[in-house]
Amino acid sequence: MSIYAPQAKSAIITDEDFLKFKEFFYRRTGISFETSKRYFVDKRLVERIDATHTVSFRGYFTFLRLQASGEELQMLTNIMTVNETYFLREEYQFRCLVDSILPEIVKNRIGAAPIRIWCIPSSSGEEPYSVAMYLLEKWPGINEWDIEIISSDIDTSILRRARAGRYSARSIQHVPEPWLKKYFKSVGDEYQLCEDLREAVQFTRVNLSEPAETLSYRNFDVIFCRNLLIYFDDASRKAAADTFYEALNRGAYLCLGHSESMSRISSLFEVRKFPDAIVYRKSLEAK
């Protein structure tokens, strides 16, 4: 048994420690932890202090900042990010996608370039896979247009789960029975998504708060970024809006979560009110 284990488990995170970590994590990820999340943050920091045998917060924080590979920062990010989702969540936006957004996109389309959709964060994959299923089942244009679905997350462990495509009964509870039979098979008490659908989505790791990592994300027609910006502060939200603006084609669309509003974040987007949802469009006059 490691002689460090008892000390690591009893490590104490002081108010000063919390503030130091909060500032550091915000600068690296754009995620800002409120004081109400203090227990959550402290618990996970102590877990990593124990796992790395760094004994104290000071030792761990030094290791975290100076490790050349960044492996520990990624490990910590994985356990600090919340991944709570399920298939067909906020389904009205998927209806809006097939009934309103895509018809407008193809109407104004010049050429036969694939329609590109970016889902961020991917979480465990329910959202991008829901998009793929909805297009296959509900959009007539699927037979005429090539579709590329990219889904990104900062959490490498959740990306592995997304690629594996295995889900609990809770995750698939809103999937219609015919779709469930068509796209899933029961494996014990879980449900395995079919290989064809898993291959329809490309999963990538990206940190939205690192401009260098998002430079290659361009020429998208639709971005789904739902329930992520609520974890950002005003500055990080504005930076994310700028990133999405650059990533979208002229006249392309951004879909946020039901409690989020781009109008309060940035003036770069126009509000579009469709029958099923309110979404945000990059100006047609944009270059």
C-alpha cells in the first residue's frame, strides 16, 4: 500500500486553493465553477491528488501546470465536465432542422457540396446520433444530398463512449419503438447502436476555448451547441460566439439550448423564428 494514500485522501482544499484552481481551469477550458459547485470540485481534486500521489493541493497543482504531455489536465477535465443527455432531447429542434432549416439551406445552395452539421459538445453521442436518425427517418432530402456530421467534445473518455454507441434504457427511453428495432439491438440491460449509424458521425476532440484547435472547423451549415454556454461566463460565451461565426457558412444556422439566447451574447447572429423553434442565423451579408 502506498505510504502517500492516507495523506492524499485527507488533503484539504482551502479557499485560496479553490480560487487558484478555478482561475486556472477557466483559462484552459472556458468553464467557470461557481461557489455552489465547491463540493463537486474539491471531491474530484482530492481524487486526483490521491491517484497521482502528489500528497497536497500545492504538489498536485504544480504537477498539473508543468506536466509537458498535458495528460493529467485531460484526465481532470474528463471528470470535471458534466455529461447528461439522452436521445431526442429537445426534439422540437430536430423537427425544425428537417422542416425549416434544411429546406432553406438547400434552396439557397449553389453546387453540390455536402451539408455539414457540427454538434458540440458531443457528450456520449446521443445528440449527433439523434440528428442522423432524424435525417434518415424524417428528411426527404437525405436521398439527394450528402451529409457530414461532426461531433466534438473536450472529454476524451466521453468520446470513447460515444464511438462505442452503447446506451442505457434511460438514454433511449424517447426513441420510437420502430426506430429502436431498426437502429439498436439489446445487449443485456443495454442497447447497442448499429454500426452504420455509428459510422455516420465523426467524433473529434476539441477545446472550444483554444482558438488554435478550432481553426480547421469551417464551412458548417448547422451547429448544435445546446446547454454548454450555461457553464461559461460572459467573456467565454462571447468567444464561443465568435468561433461559431467563423465556423459557419453565410446564412447558416446555430441552435442553442432552450434556456440560452445568443441575442444576449453577441450581435453577430440574426434571430429566426420558425414554427418549431427559435434559432440563430449568420447574416446573409456576412463574408
